[in-house]
Amino acid sequence: MTKPRQTKKAKVRGMLERPNGVTLEAICKATGWQAHSARAVLSGFRKAGYTIERTAPGEGKAGGSVYRITAAPEGVA
């Protein structure tokens, strides 16, 4: 039997569920999407009821903002 293929959206959700979150750059690299497409998926998760926290990069740290899911809509594991 073969495993069902994981969608890019499911991959992004998994990345957002990490305790340390994920940067927009990492989402783009993992999916092959451009930044505007990655931001659109984040917006779609918010519209679906997910709470996504955005943390600005610390002073002197390289990289962009870090995003992570802090709450899922009811009925979603």
C-alpha cells in the first residue's frame, strides 16, 4: 500500500504547529511557492478559524517574522 500524498497546505499546517513556528521563507522553500502565495495560505487558515501568532524577529537576529498556530477551530485536531 502506498501512503496518501500530503498536500502542500497540510505540510504548511504541520510547520505552523511546531512549537518554534516557521518563517515565511521556510514555507516558500518547502513548498516552492512565492511569498504572496504563502501569505495567502496563512490568510486562508485565519479565515478557517485558526489563530496564527506572528512574532517579529528579535533585535539583531537575521530572518523574518515567525508564524505559528496557537489555536485551531473547534472540531479540528
